[in-house]
Amino acid sequence: MAKKVSKNQRTNRGAGVEAKQMAKIIVASKKQNGQFEFRSKMVEAGNVQDELKSAQAA
């Protein structure tokens, strides 16, 4: 009989591949009617400050 394959088996699928460091930016802005609007964006960790400046300007 064949062995059952575990669905929870931890495999090393990303071996040899460097993972990117990501950050999630959430910007809140207030609308004319008093409600808040939230925008979110995933960016690389090195570009966080640049993206924050551009998100605040928009």
C-alpha cells in the first residue's frame, strides 16, 4: 500500500530564492461629507518614504 501524503508537510519550495521585504501603506483621507476613505498599497521596504510622500500629495 502507498503512503498517504501529509497535506501539512512543510516543504522548502523557496530554497535559493531571496524573499522581498514588503510593507503595506494605508493612507486615510476625509471626504467632503465627513466620511473617511482608506487607500492601501503594498510596496518594497526601501521605497516606503517615497510612496508615503506621493500618497499624501494625491
